[in-house]
Amino acid sequence: MTDAPAPAPAPAQPRNPLHGVTLEAMVNALVAAYGWQGLAERHPVRCFMSEPSVASSLKFLRKTPWAREKLESLYLFMLREAGRTARAETARPAQPLARSGTRAR
């Protein structure tokens, strides 16, 4: 009998974009994308409007389920928009380059 290595287990949630993403990573990504002011405009809670910090935001979001759900949905929206932008840029036809040596009249 030969002991064959066990196959690698399949990911528990392969279609869930939030799987494995920490709340801190979500806050940092949203701040990088929108800034604190933009985040406060999109998700108007005091932890983003008045002296915002990652630590205070995490403390609030961990205690407040509705706020965390809104933040998660904003994070998913940001991911979808980033994907749309990337697809649009790759699908855009290349602009013809101006020929060198030709003069406009």
C-alpha cells in the first residue's frame, strides 16, 4: 500500500469575495480608495467624520452590526467598480499612433 498525499481541500467559500478579508483590511482599502472624507460621505457615521482613525473605526464597526454590513456592501461596491474599470480599460480599442515624419497641414 502506498500512502498517496491527500488532495488539497477546496476553499470553503470560493465565490465569497469577503472570505478571508479582515475588517481592518476593508477599512484600509476603502480609506485608500475614497479617503476619510469620501468614506464619511458614503457611510455617514461619526467614526469616519470626527477625528477618524482605523482603530476607532474598527472598535465601532465591531460593536455595530448594521454599520459593519453597510461597510461590507461599500467594500463590495468598490471591488465591482474596480473590476468594471479594469475590464473597460482592457476592452478599449487601441488608439492609432501618429506617424512620425508626417506633418499636419
